[in-house]
Amino acid sequence: MFSRYKKQPAAQPVKAAAQPAETAAPAAQAAPTPAATAVARRPQKKAAEVAGADRDRKRKERLSEIKIELHRELLENLNLAALETAAEAELRAEISAIASEVLETRNIVLNRDDRSQLNKELYDEVTGLGPLETLLQDDTVNDILVNGPHQIFVERAGKLEISDITFKDEKHLMRIIDKIVSAVGRRVDESNPYVDARLADGSRFNAMVPPIAVDGSLVSIRKFKKDKLGIDDLVNFGAFTEEMAAYLQAAVSTRLNVIVSGGTGSGKTTTLNALSSFIDDAERILTIEDTAELQLQQTHVGRMESRPPNVEGKGEVSPRDCLKNALRMRPDRIIVGETRGAEVIDMLQAMNTGHDGSMTTIHANSARDGISRLENMIAMAGIEMPIKAVRSQIASAVNLIVQASRLQDGSRRMTSITEITGMEGDVISMQEIFRFQRVGLTPDNKIIGHFTATGVRSHYSERFRLWGFDLPASIYDPTTM
């Protein structure tokens, strides 16, 4: 049975069976005497809880040791070349059969639940990402943060909590990291101790390994939702209002250049994906990213991904190289996943030279800080320009800054929509159209607030009207609660 996936047996020395003391269930303790039972029951209850937790810990450690040993056996026995075409049900049955054979040979006795859990973990080790597979399949988990092999945190609903899932040791964790990065043609080792990559489902992956990571490899995974979040979904979640959505639809459809600003984990990429849904399906869009994350819904999309240098320090393709080449590929719009370096020069030039409607994201705490970040990136690129010329370039290129924020209760909101209207002397003039107004906190630390217009009419109202988006004046009226 299942001979298709199992290697032909070879003459091997019989391995010694595990010691019965290591495999047998813990012996039942001697029954206490009636006198002992009557003494101080309440303290004993606490001691019993501690003993139960200790037994559970030892059980997990024992299962982990068995899993590592069985995984080694599977690699020796399975025909790995045939696994690529194997059906999931057949492969699970084959793994279960090999595991049962090894357990029986070594006199290891497990109950039904432990055996089922062991078979699942072995399947994940062979075909997936080991201990991470359970977290990746959990739709309530947004982020997975690994601090060494024995500490894994997850983010649920904007809050971090520690997971009871661990790796066996650093070698086990490194094997999973190598499996991920090698699948996308990248590498991570002592000479190149950090790496960006993406998983098969598009989730963002970052790792840093020793010696840079002192207490074990550091891994962060930003999971992508299986269902793409659209504008309606974000409105229903309370990220912004229908009036703000109508304004953003007009802004994107009339080809305003948009920057999505925010901190780490604030929802910049999600917002950018949602805004892209307003782009006409007939337009040619080129995307440029360090790791491909954008999930655009249009038909005509060309995706580019930068590449780090190889072992010899050659072969690097920077985001700026991709952006320069994109300008020769007849794009209607260019979307840069994140602007963080010298590519800002080419991005601003593209926005100024006929590629209206381009979009990107930057890390900044507010719209005004976003402008300062653009100025700093131009300065760090080594371009010597008068500050007024730099600001004039930014003011003519960027039309709209959308600020996304993750608030202290873990919720993500579009806290500000700000237009850039030009220059006043040496200063870039801006006007805020919508904002999130915080009022206070509930007893359980939930943010109390509401979205409101500022009362300022859009600088681009006439542009909207000429393009067929005649927004009612009422959407600019402030609201009070």
C-alpha cells in the first residue's frame, strides 16, 4: 500500500528500541491515605494545578522529541520526488502508516488524540512550514512574530499575545526559514543575515538570523487576508466613512497622485489595494515592490519586484532601476509599494511627467511629516537642490496624502485626508478635508471618536466636476457628536 511514495527498503541495522521509561505513560501515584486526604485540601489544589501544568509541559516536550525523530524517518523513507504529484489524502495516509510503523517498532504508545496531532504536525513538517502552518491557517491571526525558537507571538484584533507553539531548537527554526527563502530564490546566512521574501499565499516574510539576532532567529510574517478587502469592507469595519469613500473614488478616478502615509502595521498596503479598485480596468498599471504584496484587481497589471545582490555582491536590481525601466513601458499609472530611498526622485518625476494617478506609500506620522520625509529622502539620495526647488517639485507632483493609523486599542483608521494645494513662499500649502476626531476612551480602553469633514471644500472640486464626479457640497460639512 502507498508504495508509490515510499522508498524501496534497504538493508539497515536495526535501531535499538527506546527505553520503556521514556515511552510508557507516567505511572499512577500511590493512592493517598484517608488521613493525608483530610489534610489541607486547598493548598493541595494549587499543587495539583502546578503538577498538571508540569505534566502537560513534559507531554509536549516528549511529543516534540518524537516528532523530530519521526520526521527524520520520513525523510529517509518517503520518495520526495513523488510528493509533488501526490494527493493530500494519500500523502496523509502514507505519513500515518510510516509513523505507526516506527512507533510500533520503538514501543512508543500514544493515545488517539496525541497520535492524530502528531500525524498533522508531521504532514506540516513535510509539506508546509512546520509549527508555523497552524498559525498561517488561523484566519484570526494577522501577524506572526518569532523571537527565537521558543517564543512566538501572534497579533489578533490588533493586540499581541504569546502562542503556546514553539520550535524544537534553533536548527529547526533555521530549516523552516531556509525552506521559505529558497522557494523564492533568496538566501540567508551569516554573510547575509537578513532577508525579505513572500510566502506562497503572498504574505510578507522577514527574517534576521544569528549572529545579528542575538537570542535566536527573528521572524516576522504579515499575513494577507484570503478575501481581498474592498472599499465597502473597510467602510463596514469603520476604517472610514461612505463620504470619505466617495471623495477617494473621485480623487483616484480623476488621476490625482496619491501618497498613503502611516506607521508600521497601520494598513497602508490594505488601503492602497482598496484605492486601486477605483482605477479603470482599461488602464495599464505597473507595480514596483521589494516583495510583491499588492493584489490589484485590474486586468492589465505588470508586476515588478526588486532583487538583492547575490553572494558575489552582483546582480542587484533596485526599486529605482525598476522605476526607471517602468517609464519606458508605456504605463498609465505607476504604483510603488513603498518609497523609502533614492527612487523618490524618479517617482516624483513620473508624477510630474504624464503619469498622473500614480500612487505609493511612505512611513510617516502625519501628512506634514510625510512631506518632510520626502524632502529627507531626496537629500539622502545625494541630489543637491535648493530646498525651495525640492518643495516645488513635491507640491506639483503630489496631490493627496491619505494618513492611516493604528490606534492604541489596535483598531486601524484613516485618520486624515489632506490635499496639497501649492506653494506659499517657501512653504508647501496643505488643507485637511477629512479627519478622525477622538473624543475619549471606554472603560475597556476602546477609542471613542467619529469621522468628520473639516468644512473646507476640496481644491479639486472643479476637476471632479469636469470628470463627471460632481460631489455634493454636503460631504464637506462638519459633523458633531
